[in-house]
Amino acid sequence: MQTLHVDVDTWLHRLSPRVKLVTLAALGILLFLLNSIAALALANFIGAALYFRTGLPLREALRRLRPILISIAMLALFTVLLSPLHAAIVVALRLTALALFAAAVTATTSMTAFMDEITTLAMPLEKIGMLRAADIGLAIGLVIRFVPEILDRYRAIRDAHQARGIKIRMATTLAPLIILTLRDADNIAAAIDARGIRRH
């Protein structure tokens, strides 16, 4: 299974995972409180500067961003149909900035460190009997690890369509993508249970 982590040595890689996660949460709250286009544009500039300094080649960095940027663009177009232009621009800038900061965090934090930190942060909830912290860390880690896998499956399905001369449509790509993803999810769940991880 692939990972979004970039194995290089930068100051952002050396920063504590807890600091990065708490800062990301705080930035997310701040971004949704801001309505100034200038302030959000500055946040995008800072987010882009951090993301493109994570050690990723430019082409790979842009490839990773493309799906989320397309989704944000579609949401902005939908927003402009129902709201003023200013609101659509704010939505687009806000989500793009958040995506850039989140991409910088995932690119500079190993999955093991990420899961350990999530587990530690969830321990107070385990102590009051709400959940098992280790399960939360594992679940979030698997979700993040699945992102590049799902993107690769989509590209494989798209390439198969193009090779057969079939026009790419949502109806013809979404169903096999969901089936393949659910199949792999079942295989991973079976592997986890076979190792007794959730029982421990």
C-alpha cells in the first residue's frame, strides 16, 4: 500500500506531529472564520510555499493536488450559481488553502507517527469509555493510506476505458471503483482480524 509521506529531511519533517496536527486544526478553524479575499489569498500563498517545499517533485506535487482542486472548482461553480461571486471566491480560496496545509502535513508526517499521535490524542476519550484510542488511530491511518490507492485505481479504470475507446463517464467509472475499493477494504479487515489487532 502506498503512502503520501515524502521521505526527506526538512524542518517541517522534523517538526513534532502533534504540533503539526494541532496547528492544522487551528488553521482550519481560522480559515472558516475569515471572509477576506486578501487574507485567504495570503493563506493560499503560505500553504503553497509550505507544500512545494516538502521535497516532492513539482509534477508529482501538482498531480496529488489535481483531484481536490477539481472538486473545489466544481463546488465554487455550484456556489456562484446560488450565491454572490464574492462568496464563491471565498469558498474556493478557503478550501484550497486548507487542502494545501493538509497536504503539507501528510507529506511530512510518517504514517506511524501520525497514527501514534492520533492514538495519544484520543486516549482521554478511551479513559471515559467512549472509544478505543488504538482503533481510532488505525482507522484514520487506513483512510489516509487509501487515498493514493483509490486515485491509482481511478487512473487504471480511466486508462482501460481509453484503451477500449469507451467514453469516460461517471456511471461507468464510479461502480468499478467502489467495487474494487470495497473488495480491498474487506481484504484489509480480514488481515487485521487474522492478526488479532482489534482484539488486542
